[in-house]
Amino acid sequence: MLNSKDNLISSYDFYLPKELIAQVPVNPRHAARLLILDKNKEGFLFTRHMKIWDLINELRPKDLLIVNNTKVIKARLIAKREGGGKSEIFILEPKDRNSWLCLGRPAKRMHSGDIIYLEAKNKPLIRLEVISKDEISGTIVINFPEVYDSREKIFNLVNDYGEVPLPPYINNKGSFSFDDYQTRYAKSPGAVAAPTAGLHLSDELISAIKLKGIQIVEVTLHIGLGTFKPIGEEDLTNLKLHSEWVEVNKEVVSEVNKCKQKGGKVIAVGTTSLRAIEGVCQKHNGVLQEFRGKVDIVIKPGYRLNVIDGILTNFHLPKSSLLLLVSALIGREKLLALYLDAIKRQYRFFSYGDAMLIQPKAVLNKARPID
């Protein structure tokens, strides 16, 4: 039975001192702190406080890590309106050959039929047209010149003209490094933000994990701005979230099945890897299959996992969908108690922050995959 407060977004709030919001990543990546939630032989939950490098000792050779290979693109574009005013465009996802769904700022100044010009230092202006606007969501559809008729060509364009739309809580934008904001295995362009749990995996740690005999497989989930959008409604009973583009290939399905058959555990590196796998399962009546397309899964208390056994995840924003997801695995009250302890111990939060490993034994019985 759910606690009555589990379906109220106000129940997922907590106070976080500003000084604990990480502004820069730890170097090396695997030196970040790691809060581990586990269960002992007597069935009692307990925590340990380690480093990311200690993942090597937490995983077994027959376990499987699932990572998200999405690559962050420079999705924030500066534009000049035909009347002379400045605008910002955040590209979100493709619509047709050369049209893209975007967010525009200032939204009130952008309308269907408007002409705007993309600009960047030492680059020619590029003419764009707003072809439609959704007044409720504030999104617009923009036509790019016909030469930009594929995802690859658009990504080349934004690489030349764009900037990375860093989360608003990152104040130290002057020292931002694009490489620091990519995982070491990023290869599929399309995300507007990094899958941050994966930022902790250094080349050295990845090599050490593989050397121990632990498999690592890649899925793709392109993270949109909706991931970080605050949940507007108080009642979560009928919560709907944004859709996300995912790809899970045959190799992933095969390796997951092999892992399960050997008695290993499937560990998601980050909430995006978990959403990709579980979202595809939801599309196919709880069965993991090869899939390429959009999912719109909601994971909150009461959700039972289909495949994922445990997760490595960062510390998330109050009242966010990511907090709901982790609460589904261990319970809202337990998660908030862990966050309070992490705050007392001065753990670093959000994108560049420290991480938590929820071991499979620590996942609620009612949330675990059915064997």
C-alpha cells in the first residue's frame, strides 16, 4: 500500500544548502564520493560511504552495467529577430526533414510566421522561420534551411553556432569544459543535458570494471529539457511526463538475458539508462525487446521494475521526476532520510555532484523484478 503522501509532490521537497550544489566536477572522475545503500544478512538496511572507484568491489563478475551513450549537443542558439531584438532558441527534437521542435525566449515575442536569424561570432547569419507555436507548452516549430535536412547536419550546425544549455544552478559557467560534461562513452548526439551518473566513470574505472569480467552495454536515451522541469501539479495520481527518444539494440537484450540466466544483476548507470530499459519493457508488456522510438514512462512509488535490479545515481532536485523514480526503488521516506544524512555529511548534489549506489538487495521487495 502506498503512503497517502507518496502521491503528493510537496512530499518530495527537502532543504539543500546552496554550498552543496556542485559547481565543478571532481578530478579524476572516479574520486567522487559514493553513498552505498545495502542490506545485511539479517535483512537490515545499512549505508557505507566510499568512493566511486569502489564500484569495482561492489559489482560481481556476472553483473551487467547499462550505460546511456547519448552525447550532449550545443542546443542553445542565439538569434536575432527580424525587428532587431535578441532571442534564444533551444532545439529539442526533429519534426520533419528540416524542421525542429524548439523552445524560444522570449516566448511572448515569437509567433508563427516570424523570421529570425541565427548568429554566432565570425559566422554568417542563417535565416530561420517559425512555422507554428503551441501557446500552452510555449514550444515552437522552426524551419531550418533545406540544406539542414538530417539530424547529422543539424548537429554540425549547432556545434558551430550553439552553446551547451547548462542547468541554472551551475553558476561557474566561465570555467565550463564541454569535455567534462560528456561521458567517456558518449557517441550518439541528441541530448541537451548529460546523463550525469555516467560522468563518474573514468577511462581507468571502465577498464578496471571490464577487466573484472563485468559486462557494460550501451543504450541511448536523448535527455530533453523536460527531465529537469519541475512537476506542476500537486496530485501525482495521474501524472504524465514528457516523451523521450530511446534506442535499445539486440545486443543489449541478449546480454540482459544472459546476465539474468547466470544469476547476475542488471545495474543501471543513471536514471536515463533505467528509463530507457523500463520504458521499452512497458511498450512490450513487461518484456525487453529491441526498440527504437519514443517512450513516455512514469516511474514513481508503486512501480515494479521489469529488468533493472539496482542503480548508480546522482543526488537529485527536490520535487523532480527523478526523485520520484528513485523513491520507487527504496521508498520516499527512506530516500529523504538518506538525503538528509548526505547533506549532514556534506555530499555534493546535482549534475557535478557525488553519487548513490542502490544495491539490488536494498530495493523494496514490491519494486523488484519478478524472477
